Amino acid sequence: MTNHEGRPVAKTEEVLSTRLSSGEIVVFDRKSNRAHALNPAAAAIWHGCDGQRTVGDLAELLSRETGTEPDPEVVRHSLAELERLELLERPAGGPRYGDLVTRREAFVRAGTRAAAAAAALPIIATVLAPTSASASSCRQTGVSCTAGSQCCSGVCAGGFCV
């Protein structure tokens, strides 16, 4: 979650990350087998969690990235989400970020113009990645089937995977 001084630290053990040209970061947690897509605002916060920056520092960083006013509450909300997804280190002690601000409150605080506010809000989408055994156990297109659940596409038509 954070180091002993309350400065958040991004998780690096058992995590693979890739920055996309759009500014997003995709983080794959090998322990939970989940992939998280962080929009540019969330990516800026997560990448900025180096154990040196405070919430205020991260708000300034987010402000520079998005061109909006610095808002520590938006950063705390993002940190709570990163914490919930276990993308921050969890040493003993230190503050917790959960339950500090709702997404709606963060949106209202991010600005009055909806487009600017939406761009500034950190958003994280998570998907569960199938295990290797699950991924390879489906049937390919053209192979016989009796139910859609047998097919990689999820569609069984006329006795064959489509």
C-alpha cells in the first residue's frame, strides 16, 4: 500500500506492465492472474507511486498530465482503487485510502466541463485472464461440438465450432 511515511509504492513483484502509445498502462498481476488497463490519468498516478511522492505530489503530477486543477481527493480515490486491486505495496501500518471519496464525488470535483473532467478521472478496467489449461481446453473453429461452451468462440452451430 504505502511505505512507512504514507507515500504510495506501486507493486512490482509478480507484476508485468506495458505502456501503450495511447498513454495507458496494462498491468498483469501474475499472482491473481488479472490484467488491469489503466487510462492515462490512472497510469500517471500508478507510475508516480515511487515511495517518494505524497498524495499532494501525485495530484500535481496528475494536474500536469491532464491539464486540470490538482485534486488530492481524486488521487486518494485512485489510490483506494489501486489498493483494492492489490497494485500497491502493502507494508505493515500506514494509511489506507479506501472509502475516502466516491467516483461521483471525484467526477464533480474534477471540473465543471464534462469532457475535461472525464479525461482527468483515473479509470481502471480489470479482466480475469484464463489459466493456460483453461485457454487451451476450448475447441477451435471447424472442430465438432455439442455445446457452445466447448468452442473457443462460444458458438456451436450445426455440430461444429464457428
